[in-house]
Amino acid sequence: MKTDNAHDDDEMRPEYRREDLGTGVRGKHYQAYMESNNLVLLRPEVAEAFPTEEAVNEALLSLIRIAKASTRPTSGSA
């Protein structure tokens, strides 16, 4: 059952006035957000293999350890 509700539209409530809200600043928190959030999208087949965030992190950390251990240091003298 649908009811008539005056607040369903995009208008502000009468007790709020636009001038009381101040001026908006576009992108004010964008840089802080980008620095604190790191979202990585996985392919569906990869996501199936790792059921949790922790499982993904552990697998990647293991891969990093293996890569570092198998890398031979280069000598500066030839």
C-alpha cells in the first residue's frame, strides 16, 4: 500500500532553510578519503578462491615473501 508522504520528494523539510546550511565545497574530503581507503576489485574467479579479506591478504603476503626470497641480489661490480 502506497501512502502519500510529503517527504518522498527531493525537497527539503520546511524547518530547514538552504541559507542555514552554508556553502558546499565539492571534493572537500576527497584527498583524505583516497589516502585512507584502498579498494581493489577482484575478478569473480579470484574472489571465489578467497572467501574473506584476510584470506586475500595472507595469500598476497605469502607471495611477497616468496618473491623476496627468490630474488637474487645484483652485484654492483662487474
